[in-house]
Amino acid sequence: MSNAVRQVKVKSRYRKKTNRQKKPTIRSILADKTKKIRLVFLASGLFFIFASFYLNNRAKQKTEPVLDEKTGELISVSFASEPVKIDEKFLIAKKATAKPKESPTRIVIPSLNINLPVRDAKIVNGYWEVFPDSAGFGLGSAYPEETGNTVIFAHARQGLFLPLKDIKQGESVLVLTSNAWYSYTVTQVKEVLPTQTEVIAPTENPLLTLYTCSGYADSKRLIVTAVKNPQ
């Protein structure tokens, strides 16, 4: 074989080797300033898309205003786009009694430093109204002095029911009226879907049900069930 032919073959092999492209690695990309800048812009773009998606979902969870029928003033926020769609059994009219019942006026959970005023929450289009600055007592549910399910709820916000996510079985809950107070012991804590209204249905035994938002983008509901202690 002549030297000329041998040199051509050597050059051909060299070209094949040099034409092979190495697979990019994270280290090689970071070492290249241009590629590093492109990677940063790509990551920033993905973060922006995710953040926009999350904020849009949060916006959908915002509550709708409820206006007073007489004055037209904002009185509360409806649970129609957030938590509590009432159980239909609460719409059954109760027999009138000679003695008026006392609504809860305050709820206290010592272990969570919760001490909130409670207001009567009317039914608005099949949903209990919810207040921006207090807990609500679902009218139609049992009064604390009655046998049945007393339903109290509030937003999962700082200063309201946000700490409720940390409650444990066996902890105490106090419900006060204008003339008495009632003690309950937590027996169950669970998450449900907004459509599972059976968790707040009327009961034949004295219970307290606390209700607030939970889960990603408020997609679930946190339910705390407590039994009434003997007076």
C-alpha cells in the first residue's frame, strides 16, 4: 500500500472521530456561558407558566360577594364557590318552640389558640353564607342546647380556622352562647370533597362539626367532628 493511500485512510478515520458529537451534559451546558443563559431563560419561562396556572386556579377559588337584599350592602361571602353546600335535610322546617334557642356566640379551641366570635349564617341559594372576620353557625343545624349536629365553619385564613389543620383527636373545643357554654371532645379529623355534604347532615346524637377549606387550591374540605361532653 502506497504512502498516499495510507495517508488518505488516516485522514478519513480522523474526520469520522472528529465529526462525532458528544452528548451534552449538565456540566458541559453550565460551562458554556451561552447555553447557561438559555437554560436560565427556559427555567424562568417554565416557572412563569406554572405560577400563572397556580394563580389562575387560586383566583377561581375566590368567593363571590353576597349582598343584603334590603340595603344592597356586602354582608358576607357565599360558600357557593368555596366550602359549604348545605345538606338538604337542613332545609326541613323545624317545629316552633315556646322557648327561643340560643345560637353560638364564640368558639374556643385552647390547644390551637383559636378564640373567635360566631355569627348566625343564613342560607343563600342553598349555601351557608360565610363571614370574612368571624366563624359562622349554620342556621338549620342544631343549636348547642339541642340534640343533633351543630355546624360551625370559617375560612382557612390566619386569624380564623387556618390552625384547624393541626387539631388532634382528644382535644377540647368550647362553644359559648350568651348564657351557657358547652364542651366537646374531638373524635375524628378528615378531608372530604365539597360534594360530600353527608358529613354535615343532621344527626340523632349531640355532635359538633367544624368545617373549613383544605388541600391544593382549596379543593378539599377539612371536617372535624367532636362529641358533646356531659354538662
